[in-house]
Amino acid sequence: MKNTLRQVFHSSKFLVGFILFVLILLTIWIYPFLNPGNPLEMIGVGTFAKPGTYVSVYDALNTGTETLRLPDADDKRVDQLLSDADRVSMLEWFDIMEIDVSDLDATDTEALLDLWFEHYDQSIKPKGMTQAKRNFYKRLDNSVRQIRSADTLKIMHPEEGELVERGSINKTDYVNVGDVANVKLLPLGTDNFGRDVLKEMVSATGTSIVIGLIAGIVATLIGLTLGLLAGYVGGWVDDIIMFITNIFTVIPGFVLLILISYSIGQEQRGASVVAIVIGLTSWTWTTRSVRSQVISLRNRDHVNLSKLSGHSLVRIVATDILPYIASYVVMAFILQVSSGILAEAQLSLLGLGPKTTVTPTLGLMMNWAMLYSAHTNGSWWAYFPVILTITLISFSLNLMNTGLDQVFNPTLRD
Amino acid sequence: MKKLLALLLAAALVMSLGTVAFGAEADVSELPREETLYFAGQQWGTVLSWNVMGTNQNNSMTIAGGPSGYRTLMFETLFMYNFMNGDIIGLLADSYEWSEDLTQVSVVLKEAAKWCDGTPVTAADVAKTWDVSVQVGNTTGSTYGAYIDAIEPTGDKTFVIKAKLDEEGRPVNPLKVTDFLTGAPIAQAAWIDTLVERNGGDAVSILNDPGDDVVWSGPYTKYYADDQKVVLVRDDNYWGQDESMWGKLPVPKYIAHTIYADNPAGELALKAGEVDVCQQFIGNIQDLWLKDGLPISTYYEEAPYGVCLTMPTAWYNMNMPVLAENPALRKAIAIAVDYDTIIANAMTNQSPSFADVPRSLMNPTDGEQALYNHDAVADLQWAGNDIEGAIALLDEAGLVDTDGDGWREYNGEKISLNAVCPNGWTDWQASMEVVAAAGDKIGVEITTLYPEWDIYQTVFTNPNQTEYAIFMWSPEAASPSNPWTRVNQFLGKDYVGVENNWSGNWGQYVNEEADAIIKQIPLTTDEAELIDLYTKLTEIYLTEVPSFSLMYRPSLFHAVNESVWTNFPAGDDGREIPPADCTDGYGIAALYDLELVG
């Protein structure tokens, strides 16, 4: 046993897969301590806040400031409010209004703005200009007005129906982020419900792995039992089991999975029910391969000896056959876990996964991201990390499987 | 040699398949882009019939819409409703006048109004349409049958609509009669005769007749329809170019609607400029112009971008004792729900908040908001997310957690409710998630449930169902008879116990006092008295909470891509053309003002 383990961990593929998987498990275990709370809590009002650090504007106003005179601060501010494309659009406006701009340098912000404020009026409707374009110029106008706004903004406070000045902000005022009372880091932003994607994803990864494990155990148990029986007992038992197995092999497993999930109805579809259903539809290949391995084993001398000694069927199978195929079963189990996780993701993506709100799963996260068109509106953080996680889990499991295969499969052994 | 032959055969097969597919495409791909206005979000699936007197036509471009705006591209109503200002504008008819006692309304048809075959539209046409509608029980017949007794011609171009009277000789509901004026399409008497004759007078076969030979009066008619596309072509002999109506023809020669598989497909087509007018909910629609820089705009430039006329509502099921017997529970859940999150998430802020437009029985339009006394009910209104208030309400009502499992009990049993809406209705699903989250915070277990649409519709329209505790449906949006119709849907007794109930009061709430007031309103014409009655109803509604609205929502979405066409109606253009997809009610006026870009 010890020797086998040493051999197994000697395989670099297995080792990499194993370390990856352990890292994932560690994250699931440790992260909730760092960021406690309900992973389904809707902290954001609104959909898909992008990843980044969020600083409370209100608290920042109340935080002591330092004055920094940064030489490029004004330029940066202007760049954000007035891009090069905006300057071109302004020139187009002058062109439409037939204003002579031959001696205007578009990079000269002051001159450009002077001319703009002189001629632009939100109520003008140039002939043939679309509503969308007119709205664009309105927004541009509002934006460039900020460039010309005063260097100091006043903070007003309503008191008994009147506004009382409470402070002011200068363009050169800076706060240290560390001093602000409320700063929230959202490494992966929020999803369509305003939930913290990273927190939700860590929790979902745990659920998905559990679903994979349950599905794997169910599938392996059924496959192993039927395979052992069919292979060892043979005869009509074999015929019947293989008849059933072949039927299930021919029906595409995923179609069956969809039909069963649909007919169970959403009310009953908890995470564990979905896991069991996945297990119930994915045992056939285990049965077939276990059976063929058992057939090659059952006429070995040690098995015949056991038979002659009058040992029971259960004992012979458990002590004389199972140990010889154990490595194969473990490998098959690992693959079942991996495919169980994928199956949950696929089912949930079709809206047939576990019922929502109770537990997050990776598939459900992708389902909601898709329903809210995250893939077309550029909110990559809502689904891409999820896909990456699923890939990593399956990759680590498959890597472990390949490593084991290299150790146990005589034809692959170095 | 054999192989070569097989290869040739296969190649021939592939090529012939190609030509077949191409042939089907050819007809519609030839539509000149500069003469065609493309739509999305109205027609789903193949058109089944053009029979305006039938049912189940699945013909959303020509036979659709209600009193808030009938889609008058091909079949026309007597009048057009403008939900922006409540105006009722003449179409086939010129004017109408109520009798003093509100028992009948006399209508004068336009002199110029003609059918596509050149014959004039007469009072006999209207009377025939009505008689046969009632006889066969089509939408017009079943919607207005309870309110209109008869339509009698008094001349070639004049007729009277007689309201149904109750035992005391008062009209049952004059408001619904007005709805008929803007909501019922008129068909030609001669054509109806042909229709009835060829179906031997059998109601079922009349309703299912494909109506390919239908006679229309509107500016467009069918040009092409299959499972990919519906195309209408302008009828250049349209009577409406007469000075007494529009004075010109609508601008686009063709109206085309590609049949998209789902909302995202339609949205992509809008972004690509393949669709000009899109009647679909598009989340974060401002990103289309702010981030993507597309020439797309909505009716209003800022949120809520459209005109919200309806309020998707969560109904409490009064068949469940725990809900029926505990107004405190109903109110507690309603005040605990975080509506700002619903509006920001589900509607991506395309709805005013309940702080902007406090909840009542009214939609957010100025006309309806003026119909109740805001100060009188201010204490009863809530903006949501009031967890402490909800907990206090429940504690006070004795609905407490007695066994320490974190959930409250009623009569010793854990209160466990479900929140239900159809699967795939994303914005409603998101709302139900928020309702469930509120339950979690106040110790009431609420789980979400999303059955498929075909299951959902049979359950929630069943007056005896106890499967759904909190479920969603929208009341009526706008029409001449609103807000009365909507109020009746919220509080009226008429619909309680009705099998296959699509009409209203889906929670089966009964309140005699409210019902008496509702019956009184249609006969009340005094403005002050009306406000008084509506205020009383609002009080009852906000105290009893038989249902709670989750958001305000446009009944039609209106996003336009100005790559080809421009001068679509906009909130600030002073024309007061409603954002009704350029097709419904007075919204069709937009088609006469369109211009090509550049």
C-alpha cells in the first residue's frame, strides 16, 4: 500500500493534479473565514458592477484630506471628460452648423471649449440629425461643462429646509484610501443580482464538488455492483444485466438526464437530488469495463482455489477480485466526479439545475449570467471565472486520473 | 466509377438543397432597405390566420393589441387611444357622443373611410361586426359582450351603441363601452357574410377560418408570411391619405418582422441595425449608446427610458388560510421586500422607484396619479426594505418563532410559502428571488419556484388552486376605462371563483366594501367624488394588502435604431405621439412622420 502510494505520488501528472485539487479545496475551506457572510446576499443594487475596489464617496468626503499638486492631474481629468473621439465629434457639429473652424486647433482644449459654448445649444435640432446623435451631443455638452466648473465644490447639508454649507472639496484634495471607513474590494465584481461573484463562486465550487462526489459515488456503486455480478456470475444474470446496460448505453445519457430532471419538477430539485439523478444516468460504462475485467479475472487460479475452498460469492468478489480492479475503479470514480460536475453545469445552464436561492452552484451562476446576457454586454467577470473554475476542477481530476493510469496500466508504464 | 456517381449525386443533392433554401430567402431579401421598416419583439412563430373575426390568429403585426392601442396597420378601429394624454382620436369614426344617462353612445363615421375594395365603411359594417362577434364569441364579443347590448345603424354613416343595463336600468359599465371604441377592429359586412356562408354559420369554423380573402381598411396589407418573416406592404389606395384623416400615406413601403428565436436574437439584430423598432425588454439599454456608441435611442433619454403603464404584481393566494387570515403577514412581506433592488436588477432602472411614485392602485402617468388624494394615504404607503417594521408587525400579530428553528409559526405550523413565476421570464424570476430574500430576513420561509409557462398558466388561472402562495401577474396597463379596470382587477369581486380566470383578482380576495365602491365608480362623473372613491379604495388596498406591485413597467418597449430611419417619436419632441412601437393606437402616427437618415 505504502509502496503504491509512493509510486502514485512519484507520477508528476498525478502530483500536479492533486496539488491543484487540494488548493481548490483549501480555498473553499479558508476563504469563508476571510470573507464571512451569506454568499447569496445581494450587496449591490443593480446588475454587474465591474471588478475593482469600491470607495464610499460619502465616507471619503468625511475623511481628512491631503493636498497634492500633481502636474498631470488636470490633463487626466480633461482626458476622461473629453476624449479624442469627442473632439472629432465636436468638429463635426461645427461642420453641420457651418461654423468656420479652419484656424482652430482641436487639441487646444480651451479654444475648442470657447467655441463650443459659444455655439452649442441643447435645443437646436439640426435637420437630418438622429435622436441618438442629438442625445450624444447633449451628454458631451454636460461632460465638458464639468471641465469648466469651479476649482472648488461645496458640500451642502440640508437643515430645517435650508442648505447649510458644511465643507468644500478642492481639485487638489486627496484622501488616503486606508483612512476611508468603507472600502470594499470586489475582485470579481458583482453578478446580475448584485452578489459578490468571488464569494458566491467559492461557495458554489464547494457545492459543485459535493454534487460531483455524490454523483460519482452513486454511479460507481451501481456500475461496480452490476459489473461485478455480471462478470463473475455470468450466465443469464450476465445476459439480463448486459441487456439493461446496453439499453442505457444506447439512450444518450444527457437526454435521459434532461428528461428525468424535467419530470422531477423544480420543487424537488435540491442539489443532492440533482447529484443522484446525474449518478443514476452515468453508470453504464463503469459496468461494461468492470464486467470485462472481472471476466478476465474469474478463471485465474487463485479465484478457482477460493471456489474450491467453498468461499461465498461475496467473499470471493470482495477479496479475490475487487483488489485487482480497485485501481481501475478509483480512476473511473475520479472521472465520474469530473463528469458529474460538468453535467450539473450543463443541466443548470439549461435551467434544469438545482432550484435557486438556496445554494449557489457553478452551473446556476452561469445560467443567470446567460439569462442576463452577460456574454453580450461584456460582463465577463460573471461567467468567465466560473468557466475557468470548472475547467480547473476537471483538469485537476483528469490529471490525477492520467497519473494513476500511468502507474497502474502496464501498457503505459515507463 | 460508382464512387464518382455517388459523389456527383451527393453534390447535386447539396446544391438543390441550397437553391431551395436560397429561393425561400430571395423574396424577402429583395426588400429595399430604404423603403422597409423592420420590427422585432412582436411576432413569435408563424402567422396562423388573417381572419380578423377569428381567434388564435398568432398574427401580431395586424391583429393584436387592446383598448390601450389596437395595432391598426391592416384592420382599423373606430378611434385611436393616446395614452400620453388620454385623448381619443378619430380613425374610422369622426366623433362620438354619450347620451345624458350614459345608456347609449352615438357615433358618426368618417365620410372618407373606405375599404380596400373602394366601398365606403358604413354603419352596417360596424353593426355586422358586432353581431357576428357576439354570435361566434371572438375577442371583441367576449370582451365587450357583458357591456354592450346592441349596435344599431341610424343612417349610412351613423349608429348608436346601446349599453347593457342592470336591473335598475343603469348602464352596467359605460367605461367598457368606451374601450370598445378604441379596442375593437371593424370588418366589412359583405366579407363577414361570405365568411359566415362558407362556414355554414358554425361558430368554431368561423373562428378558425384562415381568412385569406379578408377585406381591410388600413394602410398596409399582407405581402409575404412564412415561419421566417412577416412582411406587410403599403396599400397606396389607402383612404387615410384623405385630408380628413392623415392627409398622406405612411412613409415606409414595407413593414417587415423577422421571426426571431428569442429575445437575445432580436436584441442582437437591433444592435446590428437589422431592426429599426424593437419591442423587447433590453437590460441596461443605456449601454447600447453609452458604451457601444450605437445609434439607438428610447422615448426618454434618461431612466426610465419609456412610459411605464403597468405594474407587475405579486398576488397572495387567499385560498391559503395562513395568508387569508393574516393581513399582518401580507403587509410584513410586502414592506420587507427590497424594491430598489428589484427595480435596479430586474428592470435595470427602467422603472420609477416607489419613492418617486408612491404605491397605490394607479400607474405612474400624471392622469391616473391625479385620481387619488396622496396626502390621505401617505402613512399607509411603503417604499420597501423595512425589515424592522416588518418584524414588529409580525411580532405584534403573534406570528412568532415558538420552536426556535429561526422560522415563524402560525397555529403551531411553520409558515412556509413559495414565490412563483413562469420559468424563463427573467425579470420576474429575479423579482421572486428578491421576495424570497426578504422572507429570509424576517423569519418567514419563502422559496422560489419557476414552473414552465404551460403549467403556470393553468394553475394561476384556477380559482381553487393552493399550489402557489405568492405568484406574479400584471394588471391592465392603460385604456379609456382605466384605472377602473385595474382597480377592479385588484379588489373586485366579479372574478372570484371564475374558472379559467384571465380577467383579474387572481388571489381571490373578497372585500364587500371595496366591491361596492368599485361598482359605483363607472357611473360617477363628478371629478371630486371620483377622487374620493379612488382614495378610499387605495386605503383599503394598502391596509389589506391582497397583492403588492413589484415595479412599474412599460406595457410596450420602444427602442429604435436610427441607422436607416429617423424622426421616431421622442418624449421631448412635442408631438405627443405615444411610444407604442409605431403601430398601436395613436402610436401609428409615427409612421407618417418618419424620415430617412442623411
